[in-house]
Amino acid sequence: MSTPGAFLVHEGALSDYPLKGDPGCLGDLGAKPVVPKALFQTVSKRSFLPILNAREVSMLEVKALSKRYRGLPAIDNVSFRVCGGEIVGYVGPNGSGKSTTVKIITGLMEPSEGQVFFEGESIRTNLQGYRSAFGYVPEEAHVYTHLSGLEYLQLVGRLRNLPEALIDLKANRLLALLNLDSWRHSPISLYSKGMKQRVLIAAALLHDPKLLVFDEPLSGLDVVSARLFKDLLQQLAAEGKAILYISHVLEVVELICHRVIVIARGKILADAPPSELKSSLQLTDLESVFAQLVQQQDTLSVAKELVATMAVHHV
């Protein structure tokens, strides 16, 4: 089996392209940690990539996960790792298995096969303890809309057994820092989508988790809030947090992630820094890499067909 963290190319998927060295946090279980030079390169005039501590070990390890629904595989032998201080992008087309993976990682679903390890221990050994150590921003902003933003964070804090004084201090401070101070006593039903998203981000940070899972976290955020969130990711990684970042916005993934995992049809196709993915496939951007790996359809031709179909007025 290919080593998690290496640039993986599974059978039948671009096997003619050269493989790259292991950019993972540990590589083989017995190998010394390796941090590629690409992680230290500036990817833009304003780089969001924090420096990864080469001594960090895997905080989250997904090992040979498979999940079948009525005999059909949603994910098949999925393995990867996320280290402390590392931001790992997890990308794939709709129906590729991302949501199933996230549900298993967050303990909401059991795999058909395989395990998830947190700091070397199976999450099923102490699921409640594991859940207290991670923060999660789901793709859909499901919140109790009859509560105010402050009440929602207070509820989350109590469910996580935080002291009342600490809950009040952190909840009010987080809402203020996320520009929700003037809305903290208003019911969430009055909030915009972006405001609800900021409440969810605050809830994920409230208990100072070691592991953070962000599923389309920029959804609904305005330009200023999105910029703040990118800076926040940098600071979280600098504090040693392990971050799994799921998104369809590949430009952002390319900018902020140390490594990118590409999944399609339930299988991991690649796991490497964006720079190595681009150089291995001799392409200029992550979007082109993604299209090549998942063997995406000719979108321009389809777009032309859609316009042509739209213009039909008579049968």
C-alpha cells in the first residue's frame, strides 16, 4: 500500500506521471520527519502558510477507512495523516466521499473497515474524550435560531463542561473579535448566513481544541471576514493545532494548505504539497491539477451545450 502523505497515484489514475518524495509529517512509520522545502516557500506576496515544526507527530491518523452503503463503497481504503501545526486540504468532486470521511472522523458514523486515531489512540476507545479535543465547523450552518449568538455559545460551552465564568469571558470576546458584538443578544434567526457562519467558527474555537475540522468554512463570509479567517488559520497552525480543511474553493486551498489530498470515487488519488502536485503534473495551478486527477469532463464544451440548449425555442 502507498505511504500516506506521499504523492499517491492509484492504479488506473495517471500512472504515467512521476511520483514525488513523501511530504507527510512522518512518512513511513519508522522514518524521520521530513518537511519539504516547498513548505517554506512564499506562494504569494501575502503568504498564509505557517512554518511546520518538523518534530511534530501525527495528531490525526485515518487508516484504511472504508464505508459501504448497501454493498456500494462510499470510501475505499482511505488513509492520511494530519500533524500538529499543519493545514491539510481535503478536496474532491461532489459524491467523492468527503462528507463520509468527515462523519467518520467526527465520530458521527462508524466505518465498515479501518480506524481513526487521535494522538495514537483509536477514537472509539474514548469517543467522548476525543470529541472534547476537536472543533468542527460543518458545511451546513445548523444552529438553534431561537437563541442569540451569546446564548448559543453559552450552550456549547456548558455542553463541553467549561466553567461559567470562562464561557462568558471567551464567548463575549470571540463574538466581539468576529464583529458580532452588537448582535450578541439578537436571535440567530435574524442573522445573515455569514453571521451564522461566524458563530459556528466561534463555537469551534471556544474550548481550545487540538484538532479542527473546517468544512467549507468560507461559505457566506464577506471579503473582510474571509481574510480574517485565513489569518486565523495561520495563527492556529502556529499554535500547533492540526487542521483539516475541506473546500471547493481551490484557489484558497492552494494558498493556505501545506498539503492537499485529492479524493474521487471514494479513493485517494494524491496527497502532496500544492507545489509538488503542480510540478509533477507540469501544470500551473491547483484547479488544473484537480481537473487532471479526477479526469473532469470538458467543462467548456458542456457550457456551450448548455447555452445552445437554452436557446432552443421550438421542437
